[in-house]
Amino acid sequence: MNSVSTTSRTRIRTKKVCVGAVAVGLGLVAVSACGSSDSGSKADSKDVTLVTHESFNVSKDVLKDFEKQSGYKVHILKSGDAGEAVNKAVLSKGNPQGDVFFGVDNTLLSRALDQGVFTPYEAKGLSGIPADLQLDRGKHRVTPVDTGDICVNYDKKYFADHKLAPPKSFDDLIKPQYKNLLVTENVATSSPGLGFMLATAAKYGDDGWQDYWKKLDANGVKVVDGWEQAYNEEFSGSAGGKKAKGDRPLVVSYASSPPVEVLYAKPQPKEAPTGVATGTCFRQIEFAGLLDGAKNEKGGKALLDFLISKKFQEDMPLNMFVKPALKDAKVPELFTKFGATVQPETMAPKKIADNRDAWVKSWTSLVQK
């Protein structure tokens, strides 16, 4: 997931790659991925590589504890936004860049499964994860790790200063008073962007979502490539960006983004400086899987077990600002106090699989003129 704290994270490990091109939906994106050129066996290697998106984070002591107990040294290879990372995994299938992939969500899951990116493994502890999150039940090619809600966030100060009520729903976003205020991510290259588009399809139906986006476009929505740019550069309410704040007080982000703003604010405020338009959300589920062709399958399986262990699951909320998939994992008070409770739009994975590419193409023709 693309959480607010990505600005503080650094690439832990890099690897020589080759350049290719592959589509997210039907949006063509240049990517770099060709897998490892090492043809030697690493079956007994004590190195295990996790391939993931830029927003992955884990506390050092939690990771070190796993390494000490398992005997494996974990290398983390970050591969851009979630959509880009999935592209690279597809492009390098059979000769992957690592052993485990984390970060494919329900919006892109069918694509990764259809392309044979993962090899089956039933992770230890899977019985503790609700059945409704196990979208690949019976085959176990992927393991649910977390959930989150993609929602429009708003800058409270902007709306207070302008004596304007913040939007609450999709219908509000196309009203004249919110013209030129919203920034969102490219549906073809960003999982939050794709999730937001799918939310509108769930809300307005197969025939109505395109008309909605025409109205949103006419109301001045701005589209950028990924979450990092949208939240930390374009959004006026971000405290974590490297650059000067943007001028857009509405951004497609997550229901859990407000706790992040509280966590990183000095001094810590009594309430979050950002809010959530609770009628604009889409439920996201993130998965991890053992990569087909992994050089260290044994280490990869141990790493998957770790990702749904109680220790990792309870560490995750304040590192990636998502909810644990494990039923009995505790969520920090900061997360529950400042995070929003929403009733998100959802969509069956099969419907996403059947329509995603065509919808992305339609969206691109409507908005990316």
C-alpha cells in the first residue's frame, strides 16, 4: 500500500535489471525487470529477498528478530508504486528478482495469478485470517496480509479558512464549490488511482461511471502518476512531503492517512489535520506470494509465515498504516483514535478481472487527453 511515510524509507537493496515494457490495464508503462541472471542454485542460501512496493516498511527490531530466529538474512527490493511493482513481477516471471512478492492487491490480483507469477504455498497461521480475505482459497498462490480503504482525504485548515464544508461523497466531488480542488492518481499506473476508479464503477454501475468521470474531469480533477506525487507534492494537507506543499486540498489516499499526519507532527496535535470523505472509499486487500522460480523457496516460505505472524501484523499499522489481516492482531490506539471508520465500496474479484483492462482504456480516453 502507498502510505504517507514513504518519504522516510530508502531502497535497501538494488539489483541490475534490464528494460522492458508492460501494461497495467491497458496503460503502457516502461519498466525495468528481467529477474536475476544468477543461474546457480541457492536452495541452501541464507539470503531471502522480498520484492515489494515503495511503501513497505517494518521495524528494524521486528525484522532482526525474524532473522535471528529463522537464520535468514532478508533483503528488501523496492520496485516503485504497487502497479509498477506488479508489472515487474509479471515481466520477470519464472526468473524473478526475489523469492517473495508483497503488495499485489485485489485490483490487480487476477492479472498476477493469470500470468503464473506465484507458486502455491499454504502459509502457517492462515487459519487466523478471515475467509472473506482469502480470495485464492483452495489454491493458496497468495496470502492476505493487510486491508486498507482508499478514500479522498481533505485538508481541514483549507476548508475552515474558506468557510466551506468538506465533501462527504462522490456526488459532492462534482459540485461547483469543489472545482479544481481534487488530485488523484493515474488509473493505469497506481493502485490507489485504480481503486478509486473501481469505487466509482461500483457506485454508479457499468453504464454510469464514465459519465461521472466526465463530470469530474469538467470539475478540474488533476491526475498525476502515483500516490507519492499526489499526496506529498500536490496535496496542501501533507506534512511529510520533501517539497513545498501543493495547492490541492483534496487527494485520493487512505482512510488511515490522518493517523500518519498525527504521528509525524511535532508537537503531536489533539486531532488530525486531515480528514476523510467517508462516502468515497474502496476496500483494498494486499497479498504476498512465493514467486515462481524463487531461488530460495524454503526461505521464501519462512518469510511468508512471518508476514502473517502476530509480531509482524501488530507492527504493521504504524509502519504502513493498514489494518492487519490476522484476526487477533491488536491495532495501536493512535490508529483507531485518528483513523476513519468507513463503509467502503467493494467489487467481486471476477468482475474486476473481467472489466479492468477495458475500464482503464475507457478512463484513459476520458481523462488522459
